[in-house]
Amino acid sequence: MFYREVGQYKTSYAADQALLPILQDRIGIAVILLIAFVAVPLTASNFALDSVLIPILVLSLAATGLNLLTGYTGLLSLGTGGFMGVGAFACYKLTTFFPNVNIIFLILCSGFFAAAIGTVFGLPSLRIKGFYLAVATLAAQFFLSWCFIRIPWLYNYNISASIEVPTKTMFGLAVTGPTASSVTRYLIVLSIVAALVLMAANLMRGRIGRTWMAVRDMDLAAELIGIRLYQTKLLAFAVSSFYCGVAGAMMVFLWLGNAESESFNINQSFLILFMVIIGGLGSLLGSFLGAALIWGLPIVLRHAPDYLGLHIRSATVDQSTFVILGVLIIFFLIVEPHGLARLWQIGKQKLRVWPFPY
Amino acid sequence: MHLLYSIFVDPFMQMGHAPDLLVQTLWDGLVSGVLYALIALGFVLIFKASGVFNFAQGIMVVFAALTLVGLNEHGVPAYVALALTVVVMLVLAVAVERAILRPLVNQPEIILFMATFGLTYVLIGLGELIFGGDPKVMISGELGLPSGSYRINMLGGYVQLQKIDIAAAIIASLMVAGLGIVFNRTRIGRALRAVADSHRAALSVGISLEQIWVVVWFAAGVVALATGIMWGARSNVSFALEIIALKALPVLILGGFTSIPGAIVGGLIIGVGEKMGEFYWGPLVGGGIESWFAYVIALVFLLFRPQGLFGERIIERL
């Protein structure tokens, strides 16, 4: 009823291959973008922007990066935090070397550094697979974390061993640093994320995405039909790390404002992996849903007792948050192992046939 | 040239000059290797029988040790507390089987892996809620574990051996021997091996998967308890212990996910390699390389044997 594609004829190959072949999808995306770009900046409070929306967008981008690798290419990686760190530190060094270059350009450039490092750590992926590879990528995580602490050059020999974001301006507006307003940072994060996710969506329906998915489904068969496994896997590592690197740079420059090596430790990697799996492996929408759920849930849980008028010690709340989060993760996995993205698909089907059940 | 010298010559010269230090380092490595091996053993038991990569093994170690110490703090005598902790681990095994494994049967490995993450969070939260987040002292004296150390005069110096470490090595060997007997000689052990070979074939000859899973998770829980006691006796019982679970991962890829001898040998290799690397080569790059050096060792092995030292040969077909 609400979601019928009846009567929408595709008369050319281009129309058949379009990113959003159905009219309702196009309208839906346009509405979402309109809300995100216009309505939210006009209405949202600084708290909502700073501690909810910007983090969710940044983490979604990192989750998208991991999803390209784990969900689309089938390579399990636990080094996401490390690659995000590479992006962040690369961006920081770039701003010290090129203080006059546009900051957005530098953020995007730092992704290439992360991509290079990611490719190096993707090298074992031809020999080893599955959980063995996951553990091998842990090596990347621990090695990179160690570098962030032990190489003082990376944080300009700062005594606090952390990076402080310098104030950068664009068109006379402060974009990064303590004086930048939340709305400005939100809009920049949103633009970068939107552009990169659009790129990922296009990548996925083209030749590269299809080779990745072939490798995921069965790498031996993919090799037999002429896909070069090594190049394909390394490319997946590179692109994935690029996304993670940009997300890491944005995390420091447009969200946190300063960062230490701790921000990019193993827990960050696990968190992003949660988002991808809860959201849905192999789904760009899933990356956003997963990030929103994993980031939003603790915030809700932390504020819930206040709204309910209960007074509980904050330590107890934190510990209960852990338990509830763990139980919810298991619950979601049992109820919907294919992730939240599958729920949306089921919902679409329901909308399509409503009001008749079949 | 100088760099090459300090990598390939200098450390060995040091070893030659101070053989007592070398023996001490080797011993320290072996001791931590035993503990890594015990954690890896817990992983391997569960992976073999249920195909679950149990990330919660590390927190199970902490949880078991905390339960033991916490019960003792509330006035339960040490040995009774030990028995009660074993019961708690049994309850945990049943709960995991009911709440996680049974509903998630036949799901992809990665989903089960994630579920054990959820379990980790639950155990962290529960442990802190019930017993508090402060580090606790392990009740090694009450449990009859020795303390103090031997000083042995050898090779022109002294080598110090902690008694608790010797006890740990003995207990670990006893546990491995016991597991070996259970696996090879008993009815339930044969059933376990059958399940490890093929779930479906085991089901078809009437082996109850649910029962096997409970047994295996319980065995892993007991191994975790032993690990927790040993590790807790060397340092304190705190949530920082969870980190050692990550230390056991290179042991797993080195030894193979499905091999118990692999876990033991891998643990010892990683333990020794890590301590030697840290002591002799660490200063070259500023120290602290323990966190990743084990992974490098494991990766080098993997390049030659992708299935690990003792893992089953990987045969891929279309």
C-alpha cells in the first residue's frame, strides 16, 4: 500500500541499475537528508549535537568502513581502532606541517595514510582466514596503540602525550578547536559522511563491490572465475582503512577536540565491530542503525533513572548499564541475527502488503 | 651496521655473559607461558566442542577468582568457598547453554562470537555489582598454596624461583593430564570428541549436544577458576586480569584453535618468546613491546603453517 513499486517500469539499463530505483526510496532519502541538513541544525540543542548526533555520524562512518571489509568482503578485522588512530595522528601531523591548507582536505588526506597502513596489515589475509585473520589484525591494533604511546614525534613531543586540536577557520568561521560551534561541526561531519557513504554505495553496486562480495561468498570460487584474490582483499583493506582513518580524524578534530592513544584502543575496535554486527553485516543502512543503537543505548540507560525519578548511585548505574547492554546484545542476536537492517527489510515488506497480510 | 649489530649480535652476547639472567628470563617466560596455556586451554575446549570462539574466557577467569575471594570475605571457609565457586561455574555453564547456545544453534560463527561479547559485558557488570570493582587479594594461604621462593646458586649467579609458580606448573600439568584421561578414557570424553569431529554425526548416534555443551563450558569454567587462582596469587584479583585473555589469542593462532597440546606448547613458546623479546630486544625500541611481540611471533609461525602448529590441516574444496 505505502511501498508499492507497481507501475514503476524500468525502461533502460541505467534506470535498472540506479542507486535508488524506487520512487518511495528517493523520496525517503530526500526527506531524511532535508531533516538532517536543515531541520536538525535549526532545532537541535548543543547537547544533542555534541554528544549524540556527531558521535553517531562519526562512528557510523567507521562502522561503514569496517562493514566494507567484514560485511562485504568477509574479512574479520579487529584493528579498526588502530586504523582510526592512524587517521587522527596523520591529520594532526598534517596540520602541523601544512597549517594553511584547508582542514577538510587534510582530514580526507589522512585517510590515505590509514589506507597505506591498513594495506600493510592486510598482507597476511591471503594466507590466513576467519578467526585466525581476526587475531592477526589484533597484532595491528596492539602495534599501532604502542606506536601512539612510544613515538613522541606523533604528538609533537607534547608532555601530556595527547593531541590538542588547533583552531582552523573556513570562510571566516571556526571549524575546529574550542571556539567552533556545534552546528558548524555537525554540518561538516554530516557532509563528509554523506559524501563518503554515497561513494561506498556506488562502489558496492559496481565492479569492485561485486568482486568483494564474490570473495566473501566463496573465495576459491571467486578465484576460479578470474578474480585476483590478493589484490581484491588488499583493496578492501585499503578502502576500509581509508574510511576508518577519516572517521578517526573527524573524531578528534570535529568531535572530541583532543585525544590520547587511549581513544583508539582495543575497546574502540570491538565497539565498532558491535555496531556492524548489530546493525547488519553487508548493509550500509545497518552501519548507521548499529552506531545509533550502540551509542544511544548507554546514554538512554544512564538518563533513564532520572526521568523515572529513581535515585541510584552512579557507579551502580554504570555497572547495570554493562549488564543491560550485554543482555541486549545477546537478545538482539537471538531475535535477529541478521541485524537491524533486516528489521527494516521486514518492515518494508509489511508496508508493501498492508493492509492484507499476504 | 650498528643497528644490525644491536639486533643480531648484542643480545646473544648478553646471554653468554650472564647465563643466570638468561635462565631467570627463561623461567619467567615459562611461568607466564603456563598461565597463557591455561587460558588458551579454556578457549580450545569450548571451540572444539561447540565451535564458539569464546571471548568471555578471560572474564570467566576474573569472575571465578572474584567469586572465590568474595565468598571468603563474607566468612565462608576457603575450601567451602572453592566448592561453591565450582557450583557457580556449573550454574554459569547451564545458564550459557540455555540462554545463548541453544537459541543461537546453527548461526554463523561470528554471531556466536558476538554473543560471547555480550556475555563478557554481563559478567563484568555482575562481577562489579556483586563484589565491587576494587582489586582483591587472592586467598592463596587459606587454600594451602605455598608462598616465598627458592634461590638457587647456579651459573655464577642466583636464579629465583617462586614456589607459587612451581605449584602453578604442577597443577596445570595435573589438569591437562586429567583432561586427557577424561577425553580418552571415559564415555563422556568419547562423546566430546565425537561432537568435536562432527555435530551432526554425533547427534545422529544419539549424543545430546546440550549436555555436551554444558559439560564443556563447565570444564572451561573450572580451568578458568584454576587460572584465576594462580594468576591472582601472583598479582591481585582485579578486572585488569581480563587483559590476559587477549594475551592468550596469539597462543591460539600459534597452537591451532582445536588442539590441546597446541595450546600448551603454544603457551610456553609465547611466554618464553615474549619475555626474551622484552628483555633482550625491547630496549632497542624503547621497551613495552610485550603487548604486541607475541603476535609477531605467532604471525611468523602462521606464514609457514596457516593452521597453527598442531591444528587440523585446512582442506578447502568447492
